[in-house]
Amino acid sequence: MRARARRFWLIVIAGVILVGAVGLTLTALSSQVQLFYTPKDLVAQGGAVPGERARIGGLVQMGSVRTLEDGALRFVVEDAEGEIAVAYDGFIPDLFREGQGVVANGVFTDAYTFEADELLAKHDENYIPREIQETLQEQGVYRGEEPTS
């Protein structure tokens, strides 16, 4: 009976350690999770919770980009069904422009206003950096569109 009791307690202790490890892992992962929203998602759920950390994505609305005197950037991210106002103060990616795809990480300040702390510009599969386009054109190899600013 002694060996059987020892084996029982060993299994119980191993189970407790396993449950504890899984619990710690899930806790650590849940603090790192960021929800991704499009403007359409926010319209469908009636807005975001202020203070919620998230990632948003969509197209930069034409005519919405404003640079303030202090260098901060204000613009609107849109899709077919909604808009999110974005405030950003930081490095602006070279590919950032109106009508272009963008992904921003940050915090909602109210239901449809977002304070971004990271900005990522998206491009399609045909993107070639401007400097490489110009070099290839000088060599007579590149026959695509003219470089854009």
C-alpha cells in the first residue's frame, strides 16, 4: 500500500504543477493579446471601450491627413462601413499616404477615436522602393509606373 500511496501523491503533485504551469502561461498570453479592429467591426459592435489596447487597420481616408505644429499626425482610417479618427506622434513610415493601407497599435480614447503608438504602412505585392525604381529606370530595366513620392 505504501508504493501505491506514494504513486498517488506523485500524480497529484504532477497534476498541480501542470495546472499551475498552464495557468501561468494563459495569464501571460492574455496580457499580450491585442484585438484587431476594422472600422466595420467598430460600427457593428457600437464602438470600442475607452482605454482598450488594440490594433486597427483600414485605408487612410483621402483628405484626412493633417500634421500639427508639434509634428503630431491626425488622420482617419476608413473602410466601406465606418471610420476611426487616429492621433499619432512618432516616426511616420515612408509608405504612409492617403488611400494606402495602414495598421496602427495603440489605445482607444473613446468609442471611435484611437491614440496610436505604432504605425505600420501596408503595400501590395507589386511594391518596389522608390530608390530601387529610380536605379532600375536609369539602367533601362524597369518598365512599371513612375516612382511616387
